[in-house]
Amino acid sequence: MSEQVIADLEAAGQERLAASMRALPQAARDALSLQVASLDLALVRRLVGDLVRSPGNGHAPDLGPAEVDRLADDDAAHARRRLAVEAGEQALREGRVAVVMLAGGQGTRLGFDHPKGMFPIGPVSNASLFAVHAAGVAATRRRYGCDLPWYLMTSDVNDAGTRAFLDEHLMFGLPPDTVTTFVQGMLPAVDPGSGDILRAAPDRLALSPDGHGGLFRAMGHAAILGDLEERGIDVLMTFQVDNPLMRPADPEMIGAHLLARAEMSTMVVAKESPEERMGVVATVDGRAGLVEYSDLPADLEAARDHLGRLMYWAGNTGVHCLDRAFATRLATGEAPLPFHRADKRVPTVDDPHPDAPNAVKFEAFMFDALPLASRTATLEVARAERFAPVKNAEGPDSPATCRAALVDRAARWLEAAGVSVPRDAAGASVHAIEIDPRFAQDAHDLEGRVPADLAVDGPLLLRD
């Protein structure tokens, strides 16, 4: 096997790695051969040629504000949103929807050396991110009488830990055959000058996940798209594990996607400031697309319209709806996603402790599918209801800000149900409050479930 792998490497322009393999003892050569054999060497050769050896300068895209279904307090907007909810609920009842969670990350930035989904976030229960999302899936299944398959994309880094955690917690009460984990693809890091594939150890490649845009290839390899077709599912809702305010299979989002007859739809929130580090949905060369915050020119970042409103305000939440047929085209390469270059510090056999970027990684991003879709839709939701990710150990998007958002939302729902919630001078709830999704998924769900004289005089957890 190793001789064939070495020949394949040489044919792909990776003579240096081939020579290194020939010099290894047989056991190490065999171990490395297995890793190389799992790579798409034709793809690696193309990426090295396009992004390392002959990188193009690209062009400055023509940017414009996105067309968004904005939140508005008028009869027309309310009627449009009600129709969306009804269409989404009907699709759920008919069993046409599946949810896909992107859960391939570790909690490294949180100082948490485990899969990020294991991070405890419940303000009272200390429930993990996985537990919160599982509860949301269970609540949706019960509410609409549907199967709602739940797919979790892991990575080589955290797959074993994720599976063990889900097994340990008995899938949080969900039938095991309705929860499917699959692993995203890996790509090798390469030398930024030569494009040579790098090794982390003599018998181990320096590999990294291929980005959340690798979802489609991974679903294709795991035969998930065919399974969805057999189930009669034509809508996929995708979201990130780190946002516990997210409602899996949100009927409003699904309905807006269906009513627009879109191939891909995006959920956005209004940026809190021009400088907020969020990508924005915009038009890019006349088509829907996403512009990373680092790529948005400063004059456009601060640009305002005649009413003084930000023109590039539509912050990407990482939540999308996709037509299954469109996802299949992306998976088969009929509508291939571009890859991006990222210069990173990567420990290698030749440079185990790099103090500067020494390698190139390749990543695909899901939002790059937007301009490939024949029709798109963008829906604004209230940040306080749907978006509070956990990304950083401290400061913005931290566990502290996320838990505060969960408590604030629960407090608002209780007050809408007639319950008095003690608040401090800054307007925050004095006590930690948590509402399990199986108890209520929105303020309307609480109507009739809690007495108006409920006393919030300490930490409060509402659950079935």
C-alpha cells in the first residue's frame, strides 16, 4: 500500500513528503500511508496551485446593502411573519424538515479542553450546550408530532468525546436512531512557500478541519443526503452549537425560506455598532453574499443611509435554511464552494513551537454558497430572542454575556405572562432564571402554564 501512496504523492507534486516516507521505518511509513490515502490529493494539488504557488490578487467586489425581511411593528410585517410561521409549522407537521448542528469545535478559547457542546451554560441547571439544543429538538418533535432528525457534524478532534458524552447522557432522552453524528473532512496544512504537505510528527500529518463549508462534502460522504431524500425531507436548518438562544427548526425561519422559494436563506440580527466583529450579509457583485468584518472597507462599515441607519447592519448569525436539492449539488461538486487560505501557526516535525505563522490551512465557508443559489432570502430576528453565542472566555460573546441573555429572555417571557420579576437598577433580573425549551420555546408557550402570582424570590428553573 505504501508504495502506491508514495507514487500518488509524487504524481500530485508532493515529492518532499514522498521522499520523507521512503526514509521512515516500515511501521511509521504504514501509519502515514493510511492518513495520506484518506486525502483527496487532486483537491490538495488544486488548492496548493490556486492559493499557495500562484495566488491570485482577486478583485475588489462591488458591494451593496442586502435585501432583508426586517423586523417592523406594522400590520403588514406582522401579517407576513404570521404567514411564515404557519408555513414553517405546516412543513414541520409534514415531516419535511431536518436540523443540522455544526459541532466540530473544541472549547479552547473558553479554556475548556472538551468539545464545545459539552460546555455548561444553563444559568440555573448548568446544562450543557448539547443538552439545551437536545431539549429544543425534543420540544419541537412533541409540539408538531414530527420525527425531526437531528444531525451533528463533529470533527476528528472531538468526535470521540462528543459520541461518548451523548451516550453517557442517553442522548438526553431522544431516541438514538433519530440522532446522527458524522465527521467533517480534514485537509493538510502546507508550507507557505513550497506548498509541501507538513507533518505534525514523523508518522502523522498536520491536519485540520476543512471549515464549516465542508458540511456538504461530509454529508455526501456519510450518505446523509440520500437518507434525507428517502425520508421526504426537503428543508435543512443549520446552526452553530455555541448559540443556546437558537431555536432548532424555528418555524418562522423555515416558513420565510419556503415562501420565498429560496435555495438558501440566512438569519441575521442588527449589528450593535459599526465596529462589531460580525460578517454582514450584503450584495456582492450583484448577488447575495457575506462579507467578513475584516473585509468590509472602513468607509462602508460606518456608512449610513439618509435616515442615519447603518447600511451594512445585517449581522450573520450562522443560521441557514437550505433546500436539500441545493445541498446535494454542493455536495457533489456541481456547485462547488471556493476554499480560502488561512496563515496559521502549526506545530510541525520541523518547527514544533512556531512563534509566527508557518503554515497554510485551507477552509471552505458555508456562506460562500449564497451566491451559488438561484434564489435566497434573508430574515432579521431580534437579537435578544435568538442570538447570544459563546465564543470567548471573557468580554463580548462570553459565558457571562450568554447566561445574562438567557436570564433576560426568561424574565421577559415571565413578565409577558403576568409574573413579577425583581430587577436591579440596571434593569437586570435580580435572580437567575432558566426556562427549559421543553417547558416553553417562546413567550406564547408560557401562557396558562405559570400562575401570575408565581414568586421569583430566588433562582428559578422551569422545566417539565
